[in-house]
Amino acid sequence: MVSLKYETDSPIECISKITGDNLCESISNLKTLIYADIVIIILLIIFRNKISKMGYKKVCLECKISFNRDIDLGSELSYPCPECGKPMTLLSHRFRAPKKNDKKAWETVKFLIENGFPFQHIYKIEDGKLTNEYAEFPNSMKEAEEFIEIYKDQAYKK
């Protein structure tokens, strides 16, 4: 901690007799950090609703419905479907539900989930190495089969 009162001869001096540091500069830096913290806290308060919406998707593969789920780290992990009552699957926020009547797309979604790909971040592979870019999830069963073979090392294990 910085103390002009105890480390200098008078409150208007800035150089510490103990350490030789410029205490006025340290105080100024601390004030800047406090102001920055206040701004960040205000921004977090303003945008808290948008931040909390980046949670997960609750998906019922039977009824072919999807709901956004806010981040709630203390809640239960089982979500019954409001239509059929069966447990819903929790997927990443990256998941985009197909139209309810698109049976082939929903089969592809189910196939991907059953094979360890609940729409998590999957990194592209180039020349046998992972890149920093995310792979696009497939839209058809044929693409999904190829996707699973290519990215099998990134699948969630059961």
C-alpha cells in the first residue's frame, strides 16, 4: 500500500524515503484502475441480460423443439420437455434448430449428438494439425458421417 504520510517528510512530497518510489504516480495508477473497474461494473450491469443469454439450448429430439436457456450454474441438469415430458438435451449456444418439419435435418442433429458432437466448438484440421478456426457443422447425414470421421478426436466421449 502507498502512504505519503508515513513514507515522506510531508504530504506534498512524492518520493518515498523507504523505497525511493514515486508514490504520487502509484496513487494515480491506483485511481485509474479504480475508475476502470467502476466503468466495467457499470457496463456489466447494463449488459447483464445480453451476457446471461449466451447460455445453452434445451432441445427435445422427439418433439423437435428448442429453447434458449440462460446461464444458471446452480440449477438442475435435467429439463423435462413441456410437450412430451421426456428429458431434453442440453446443447451449446452454437446450435441452430432446424424447422420442426425438417425430419432429415433433425435426424442429422440426433446422429451428431449420439456420436459425441453436441454442437461444441470443433476446430478445423489442416495438414493434420488443429487450426484456430471453427469447423462448420454439417447439414446432411452424408456430411455428418464425414464430419464424425474427420473430427472423431474432438468428440465428447461417453
